[in-house]
Amino acid sequence: MASPDEPDDGSGAVIVTEDAEGRRSLRFGDGGARQSVVWPGEPLRLELPYTRMAMVALAFVPHPENILAIGLGGGAIPMFLRAVLPDTHIDVVELDASVVEAAKTYCGFQEDALLRAHVADGRAFIEADGPPYDVIILDAYGADQIPGHLCTREFLGAVRARLTRGGAVVGNIWESAANPHFDAMVRTYQVSFHGLSLFEVPTSTNRILVGLEAPSRLTRETLVERARRVERDRGLPFRLSTLIAQRYRPLTRRLARGRVLTDAGLGPGGLIPEE
């Protein structure tokens, strides 16, 4: 199965495939990396390890009233949040209308009164007038990288300005040779938020960064205990508390390596230039 539409960013057709067990994967172009994996009709089954780790957001903000996700993919993260937070308003911003269409047609993504998809550039949406959010999830990969204008200090400053008091931003980035800008991204997060935590994703080079709107003294033990309550109260089908206990890497000191990414430093086409 496949969506026939070409995405607006020119990265190739949006391809959705299904394996023998019923998992559906969304990719950009033949042979592209999996952008999302879903089990249609089973929103609690988060297949990709980084999507489970991203739920650390609920340990930092256990009772969010408003959540914003930048990047839809197949809709695994917003559909999971919709299932475990039935009274929470969730906005999802996706640049490419064909991704939204594919998620609805093939991946089981459905909008309702509390879950809304917006076809827009994530930065433009953040910088426009709008309500604050308790949690903002940044998961906007293109075919092979995060768009440069979604990595800069100016953008992250605008993200922080859209957080409620005590809110948190959750970012998904790669720590691998495929991302030579990892140190720069971490350092840019560090100068943009009050405190930054990193969570290693099992069996993956994905890393989840959590930046806070305001200073906080949350410890590993506090986060683990909060996660246990979330598991119990929200019926999570995996051990978030164990993930936090084993994979939490507090970043108490600013990195000495890597540069702070700025709008002025972006190269042609908004790409991040090599170090």
C-alpha cells in the first residue's frame, strides 16, 4: 500500500507498507528510513523504542491539559497520547498534507474534538499567536535530517515562550555519525531552557531531550516515582519507570563542544552547515 502523493518538501513519495504481522511503516520514498510504525486500531502499541521513551514527558508533566506535537508521521505518538489522556487537548502540526492523508488513510489516525491536525510549518505555527502548551513534542524529521530552522536558538526560544509555567519540551534527535550536529543541538537546547535532561533510547541512536520552561530540582528518583504513578493511573502498557531509571543522563553542565545554532548560521536552503 502507498500514498500516491508527493510530499511538499520534495523528499519523495510517502510510502506506507504492511508486514506479515500487521505493522504499518511510513517512509519518505522507496528505501527511506521508517518515519513511523503503527498497529492500526491499537494506539497503545508503541512500536519504535523512541516513541516509548518520549512518554517521559508524562513524568515531567503528569497532568497536561494541552499538548502540541510538531511532526505527525503515521500518528503513533498523538494517538497514544489521545488514548491515555482522554481529556487532554492535542494539536499536531505537519508540514506535508500528504503525510496527514496517509496517516488517516492507512495508519488509523483520526481527528476528533480534542485531537486536531494542522497542515503548517512547525516554526510558523509556534511563532504565531496561540495558546500555551504544557508539553511540546518536537519530532519533525525530514527524509534524512531535522530541518535546520527547527534546531536554532531562535526557534527553541519561541518554543519556550509557548510553554505554560512548569511546562516541558521533548525533542527527538540522533546521536550517531548520521547526525554530525548532535553536540551543537544539545548545546543549543542547553542555552534555550532551564535545565536539560537526556534519555538514551534502548537499541537505538535516538536520544530524547527534555528542556524545562522554569528551573526545577527533579531528581532521577522523583521522575521514577512519578512514572510509576503514571503507569498505574494511565494504564501504560510498558515500564516507563524502568526506562527512566536505566536511561536517564542528567546534563548538569553545558557542553564545551559544539556551537550554538542560530538562524544567522544556517546555510543555503536552511541547512545546518558542517562544523
